[in-house]
Amino acid sequence: MDGVWLTVFYLISMLIWGSIDLLTRLESLFTLLVTLVLFAFIVERISIAKGRWRYADKMPTVFSVGISPILERTITGFITLRVVSRDFA
């Protein structure tokens, strides 16, 4: 499901910035990264609220959401876009 959302965010950013290569312009890259962070945050909040998992006491959190899951979704999303844009753009 993350891949579907990543594609949707990429397409929306493409429409906003009018470019297929979002990773070379600072403003479009920033917009995309902020969107990925917000997506990761929202997914984690929903999952915690539904009781899908809970964090260990030692997990560093921001607003009750684990930092590592947010970073993981953001970084893997960015890497995916980087690989795809390099191979297909």
C-alpha cells in the first residue's frame, strides 16, 4: 500500500510543479519529502490508535509516534523515487 501512496504523492507533486523530475528542484523535493513525513506520521498514528502495535518504552517518539518508523517510510520512499527517476526518466 505504501507504493500506491508513494505513486499518488509523486503524481500530485508532478502536477503541482509541472515537472516529471521532482528530485532536481529544491522546492519540489522539499514538498515531496514533507508529504512523505506527514504520510508516515498519519499512518503510524492510525496504526497505534487501532492497536495494531505499540512501541517499546525506549522508542524515541515525537507526538507519540516513533521516530524510526517515520524515518523509515520517508527514506525508503525517497530512495524508491530516486531509483525510479534515474532508471526511467
